[in-house]
Amino acid sequence: MATRQTHDDAGWQADGSMADLPDEQVLAAADVTMPADQDMRLSELLHRQQAGVLGVNGATELAALMKSYERGLLRKTWGLVEAVRRGLRPRLDGR
């Protein structure tokens, strides 16, 4: 059974190119998730921001976590695109 990859795993280019990766790594990218501890901390910081009680240090941490989240979302997107292109996953629109 494959281990779930997290946002910081290597093996993909910043431009999203996954053409040279084996199928297993493409599928892992399509299933990438933010580590639970980071996800919980991101939620906490977002709630504090909404409440207007996020300090400078919290804002810096929030920015770093948002960058990590966005990078992971890009990785997941490119993994899904490549998996569909290879026929490893069905199209999301059901066609």
C-alpha cells in the first residue's frame, strides 16, 4: 500500500510537469494532502484572523502555511491532470 504524500514531497517541477514521473508518483500527487497538524494550525490562524486577534507573528505563520497550502493544491491539480491524461483516473466531469 502506498504512503500518502504530503505537500513537501519532491518529484515534480514547479511548472507542474509530471510527464517523467511513474504512474505511482502521479497518483500520489493527485491524492496529496496537507499534514493534519499543519491543517489544524492553518484553521486556527484563519479563525484568529477573522476574529481580528492575529498578531504579527501569527500573520507571518499564516502566510507561510497559506503558501504551503497553495503549493500542495497546485501539486494535487497537476497530479490529477496528468492522471486523467494517462487514463489512470476518470475525468472529473464524468465524460
